Amino acid sequence: MIYHRGILLYTPDDAARNRWFIEQLCLYAESEGLSLRLCLVDGENPHSLLTETMDADFLINRSRFGSYSIYARDVLRIPCFNRAYVTAVTNDKYLTYLELHQEFGIPMAKTSLFSKDESMRNLQFPLVAKPADGHGGKDVAWIADKAELKRYAASLNSAYPFLVQEPVVTGWDVRIYVLGGEIYAAVLRTSNRDFRSNFSLGGRAELIEPDPQMRALVQRIHAVMPLDFAGVDLLKKANGDYILGEIEDAVGCRMLYQLTNLNPAQDYIRYIRRRLS
């Protein structure tokens, strides 16, 4: 018997890459008395979902578009996973910096917006440049000097403004998976051939037990931004202190399936079912 009907939101490209995980979510939803209907969205137009969501009891938003979660919360008045606040903030890296670092004091690398008309006089090199809405390490670049920054800006065409950040320890980060506010798993990602450590870019990955300092930082983050299921990426400064790199709202699970015996699709669905009960 189906007790709750849900919408599972993806972009077409992400749905194609994550077809197996989508199938797993739908499979376990049915076994838990839930149903999931996959809806594909390719832009910020939540009213396009009006007919799809008329009978929906909840939304799983893995599209990275915060407007759909806001629409579900404010218009449909149904719960969202992750909640609207998380999706709206974490998919804009500069907004994440303003909200978590400047507003709540979560340690992060110094970050600035850089626009076409920005002066380079006060910039200190090297630095890291990245799009404000990027994920998976795409278009993240190590910038050694002003000439490289100009070339990077030109390569992005209309993607202004973008972010510039002070560099931290390169080729190292820890992705901490958070499920229902609790640490679900932690994976150390390293690379000796790229300053980025992303698994999708060829970095090495190993399961680790987070140390007390990592746990404390994740708890601080969750107290500000309650996470249903997300990835918290921690970086390390030269002095060994951990800082928040970013939060992956629609976190990928390939590393978990490859490195552990965990079943994140099933566990996420069971968490949602408990929240809806």
C-alpha cells in the first residue's frame, strides 16, 4: 500500500548519469510504502511542475535548483529533501560563503566575487578560481598570476561573476556524508597529479573514520544548516586546521557503493519515510 507520493527531481543530464541510483531510490521507496515519480527539469521554472505535483506529499530535489524546493515549501506546503534553505544556499558557492562564514563564523577559505570590471590590484597570487554554481571540480582552476586569471576569465565567456579563493592544501579533501544530521560515512580523497582531489577527476579515495575536529566542524555546520542527505567537503589549511570547502546538496554516492557495504539509496528512503510518519 502506498502511503505517501513523492516527486524525484533531476535535470536531464544528471538523470542520464544517475539512472541506476534513480532506479534504486524508486525500488526502495516502493518497499517502504512510498512512491516516486521522476520529473526532469532544465531550468528555474517551478510553475511547470504544477500538474505533476498536485497529489504529491513530498519532494526529493536533486536538480540543484532551489526555486523548486521553495515552491514546494511555500505553495504546495509539502516537505522537501533537502529542505529549501539548504538547496538555495549550497548551490551558490558565494552565497554559501556569505551565509556560513560571514554570518555564522564557519571557517572557510577567503572568497571574493570577480567580475569583468574588477581590478586585479589587490589580488594575491596564487589563487583558485571557480564558477559560483559549479560542482564536481568542473572549471576549477589554479591561477598563478594575472595573465592566467585573464585567460581563465576569457574561457568562461559569460559566466560572470566567478569566485576567487585563497589556496589551501592541494590534492586533499574529506567528503563527509551526512544523513539526517548524523555522519553516515567519510571518504578521504587525494591526488598527486591535480590540485583538485575529486574522485570523478581521477583522485584516490579511501574510507576513513572522521577525527574529533572533523566531527565538531560538521556538527557546527549542521546546527546552522540542517542536512537531510548531503556531502560536506572539508579542506585543510597549511597549519592543519580544517575548513569547509563546500556542501554538495545533490551528493553523489558512487564512492560509497565502491568503498563500503552501505546502501545509501535504501537508507535515505528509510530516513524520508520516518520523517513523513
